[in-house]
Amino acid sequence: MCAVSYRELGLVNTVELFKKAVDGGYALPAYNFNNMEQLQAIIQACVETSSPVILQVSKGARDYANATLLRNMAKGAVEYAKELGNPIPVVLHLDHGGDFEICKECIDNGFSSVMIDGSHFSYEENIALTKKVVEYAHSRNDYVTVEGELGVLAGIEDDVVAEKSTYTQPEEVIDFVSKTGVDSLAISIGTSHGANKFKPEQCTLDENGILVPPPLRFDILEEIEKNLPGFPIVLHGSSSVPQDLVKVINSNGGNLKNAIGIPEEQLRRAAASAVCKINIDSDGRIAMTAAVRKVLSEKPGEFDPRKYLGPARDALKEIYKHKNENVLGSAGKA
């Protein structure tokens, strides 16, 4: 297979986008997609809010939807944004690349950005693997950006599973970035993958009996910023798990117990710092699932997928518009 450059697809890498985000005190939305409805909702939301966007593809998405289809869907997304009247910058990013081979395959297949996740290896092994990916990505005719990771997030996201968090050590970040040459760094300061980000015993109860999660470790973030001033920082596992949508799911046959996320005001605070990319996936899944369950509960005879996937797409668009405008601060930055 001949290598494809992301520029041929109309995509961009993250270099300039991250610089503007760090300087401007906002974060770019990084939304995962697996199918057409998700991609339509993401592009509509970002066009309507005039926000740049990072389209994320996980290993699970590649297995589910096919790498070639996903690449051409991203190309279609660029054209769709133009058709909607606002040609926003679009990045196609590999989320949680587990080894050099998958990163290389994605780079050769038109991705403009990749993440190599060596956080489950030893520190030295993580450096070696990340550096190998960086050297390949940066040597392309069209520079592909690379995200590395220090620290481990708890939770489950597709094939990424960890029982407990390991916070990023601020004293390691200068050494890691200088030895690997990464363009951005994902850190662990208390966010977590999935819809059940915290166990009930880790939380407190508010006056309404709602679980309140422990606060993010902004002290760690501040130390990292001191050590790497102006360097692009990434937060994974940053869904807020809207309780109104969880209620819709559970009142229409669902069973999401103790689902809790990261408070949006904490994410807004992070976005105003050097955090310039915030990954959100579970909130989108919850919004779509709530809409689908509601339609099928109210209309049990419905069998046209458009009649429940359409409302799911609309719900996803609305929650992502909200994220861009009120949480990430990326609206108007395209």
C-alpha cells in the first residue's frame, strides 16, 4: 500500500493549533468517532461553534469500522465542514497507540497526529518506544505530530485498562520530553477513563445525595507547567458524565450505577492553563445512548435506524457544542 499524506486529505497536524491554544487559554476538543452519525455530530457542532477539532480513532474504532473507511470518513469530514460554510481545521489522531507498528501504519495511512502510549512500560522503555515513533513521524515529508504519556489513568476505554492511577511525576517531564522529542504530553492528575471514573468510597455526597468526585491534582499540573513552560499538555478521561442523561438511560431500561465524571468547572480551569487538548468520549456515548433508549422506550415498534440514530446524532451535537462553548473555550477559535 502506498503511503498517504494527511495533507492530501485536507487535514492538519497539531503544532500551530496547540501553540494558539496554550497562548489563548483554551483547549482543543478531542472527540472519538466510530461511525457516520458520530462524525456528522462532531463536525456540525464544531462548525456551528467555529471550533477546531481533533478527530480521535482508537484501536477499538479501527477494529470496528476499518482503517481505510475511517481515513476516508475524515477526508469527508473536511469536505463536509466546507459544505456547511466553515472550513474548520481538522486533525486525525490515533488515540492510545500501543506499539510502533500501529503508529507507523496510521502515519502511512494519512493520520496527521498519533499517540504512542508507553505508560504501561518502565520509564526507560517508554522513552525508547516514544522516541522511535517520534523519529519516524517527524521524518515524513509532512510532519506528523506525536503525543506521549507519563503516568497511568485508571478505568476502561476500549482496550485500555488500568486498575489504579499513577500520577505523573513532575520531576520526570523535562527529561522525558527532551529525550523523546514529543510534541505534546498526556499526564495523569486524577482524570479517569470510562463512565465510572471513581468508586463511591473515593467520593463524598452533596446535599442532594449525589456523589462528588475528588478534585483534580492541580498542584501536579502547576509543577509540570513550571518545568515545561508553554509546552502542550493533554488530559485523557475527561468526560463529566451528565447526571441528567444517566437518569434518562436508567429510566428507560438502562443500568448505569454510580456513573460519575470530572466536574466541568475543573476542566475549564485546566483548559485555561497549558492543557491544550482534552479528550472526551464517554459523554458522547452517554448522550447517544440516552437518546436511543428514549426513542425505543417511547416507540417500541420503531425499527428504522434513522428514527433513533438521528435523535442520537442531534443529542451528541448539542453536548459537544456545549463543551466547545462552556468548558473547553474553543468556540470561535477556528
